[in-house]
Amino acid sequence: MNRELKLPYGSGQMQATMARGTCTGLYLPAKEAEGGSGQSMVYEALRRPVGAPPLAELVAKDDQVVIVTSDHTRPCPNAVLLPPLVEELSRAGVPDSQITIVIALGLHRKMSEAELEKSVGEEIYRRVRVINHDCNDVVSLGTTSRGTPVEFFRPVVEADFRICVGNVEFHYFAGFSGGAKAIMPGAASAAAVKANHSHMIENGAAAAQLVDNPVREDLEEAVDMLGAHYILNVIVDAEQRIRHACAGDLVLAHRVLCESLIEEGLVQIPHRVDLAVVSAGGTPKDIDLYQAQKALDNCANGVRLDGVIVLVAECTEGYGNKTFEQWMTSGKEPSDLLADLKQEFVLGGHKAAAIAKVAQEMTIILVSQVMARENMVGITVVDSLEKALDEAYKRLDTDFTYAVFPLGASTLPKVQSEV
């Protein structure tokens, strides 16, 4: 039976007809019941913080306040979140001149002034100082128990009051995004990021896992050494509309949203399928391959050994990281990349090794008109979904099963039966 597929691709869609196979389902995160507007949810979260008193009772009028929030690679609706937050600070007596918004780049590229203004909104951009994080201008605060250097962006360290803003989604080795991740790795040095991320190859570093997750435990220990006083985190849908908002304690408020995401984003599939057709979810989740890889890692959980996974991702900014690009275009075998990472942990290389791990178990086909001529380790690249399906048909029996994941970065399949 033919099935029309329409998947998010950049700011538009990619579509094709699936002419073969048996579909086990189209899997999306559960939808939130109709409620108030996104901004009303933010105001409500600020009125009812989790594990902390209201913001006005915590911040002092003479405090230098820094708000650390996400960059252009994250679907975080800064322009919706920041006005209520700045308004709450104003009500507490904190003048605009004492508020700095730091864009947490991690090791991503700097945002232009135009991008900064678009991200935070014209009003906030005009009212308060908005700056990019600089991973070279850091202050050292010691090391974690795992040996990670605790080095954070100077303006974040020198502030009197620190607020983390972000969105919560599955993260393939930190368990979830959001919470303390705004500062670590968001506002950390390259050495700190490398040391923390090196734990991704250890047991427990997996999507949706918080307990005994070495990466999450290490980053939260690092931020605890600095001190983060408050968070405002959200869960958003494919259009970056807010489904849930939570404010308050750095850990407790974050965990509330993690539980919500598990309830909504962890989808039950009857068995591992032969083919998964996956979209990263469109802009900004497919802005580059570095980001789109997260959807690949999530949905590979639902594919059988020697199966096929088709990833739809526009990748307007290419690979998104120079080292990652070098590894992905090295001409080596997937096993070589994994061996290289075990010998020496390299940031950027870690992302290529994660793809290589999947490539050892199944065929990966990337659909990207931008990347169509690239030769990548472990990935076949085509410029249309139709071509990707034709490639998949060649590798599968005629009676194959398949599943569709239009929002792969926000969906984590859980297999009900391995039989």
C-alpha cells in the first residue's frame, strides 16, 4: 500500500511516496492538551517556581545578573522567554544596566549582531547587554572529581546572580539538554568541554538517562562549584511553540521537564524495524549535520542490526564543525574512527565516532540537497527522499517493515519486543 511521506526539512518539507513495505507507525511526541499561550506558560512558571522561592525573593537590587541562554543551533524561543524574565528582574528592582545576556555557544560559531537581535527580540536587544560566550576568556575554579577543569566565561563567573535558560530535549550522551548544560558546556572553555564530553564513551552516558550518567553528573558538579541560582526551561514542539515551562531550582525544575519529556517523547514501537525514515525536525535541528546527528542516534534504537536508517536534514551550514568535517571526510572506515577516538578523545571527532558506531550496525542514508556531493564515512548522501527510498529498497527484502519519525530529535523509540 502506497504511503505519502512528508517530513520537515529546513523551513519546509521533503516528501515522497513509500511504495513498498509494511508500516508499523508514524511516531511523534505526544501532543500537549490545548492551553494558554507560550508566554502565559512562562509567566505561570515564574509565579510557581519548583524547589525555590520566587525570583524577587532571591535576587538583590544591586546584583549583577547574567542570563545564560541558547544559541542559533537550539530550538529555544529566547524572544518569548526573555521578556517575562527581564520583567521579573525589573519588578525585583534590578535595572537593565545590571543585566547581561550571554549566548551559550559552547564551541559553536559566534552569532552576528543581527542574529543576536533576532534571537532575543528587538526590545530585549535594545534594553540589555547581549554578548557571545568566548571560550578563551575564562576563569578557573578548580576541577571536578572526574578531573574536568572547571573553567567558565569570565562575565558568568563575575556575576552575582546566574540564571540558566534553555529547552529540554533528549541528548544522546548527557541524557537531556537543558538545566546546567547552559553553563557547562555552553559557557565553558574548550578544555572543559573536551574533558566532560570524553565521558560519553562510558556506561550510563545515554539518551533519557540521568542516574549514573557520568557526563550529566560531571557537568552538574562543575556548575555546582560555580553556583547557578535559577533556571527557566521549556519543552517546545516542532514549531518552537512552548508545551511546558518550568522555573526554579537548577536540578529540581529541570527534572520536572525531563519527566514530562519521557512521558511525551518516549514512544513505544512493537519491534525493531528494517527501515526508519527520520527527520531531525527541520530548522534549527537540521541546521548542520553536527546537530542533526542527534536524531540519527535517537531513532537508530528502533532499527534492527543490518537495517537501514534514512535521515532527512537540510544542513544549510554543512557539517557545523571543522574537526567533525575532517573526520567525516577522512576516507577511513567507521571502525577506524571509533579506534581513533578510543586512542585520543577529540571534540568534533566524538560526533563522527557516534555516527560511525551507528554505521557499523546499519546503513545510513542522508537526504540533503546541500550535502549531496559529499563523500562521508559511513553515510550515503542523496539529494531527495525518493532517491533515499530507492537506495533503501535495494538493501531490504520485499516484505520489510518500516517506521516514520518526523521529529527525530525529540523522539526516542522504546522497543516492546526484541523478537
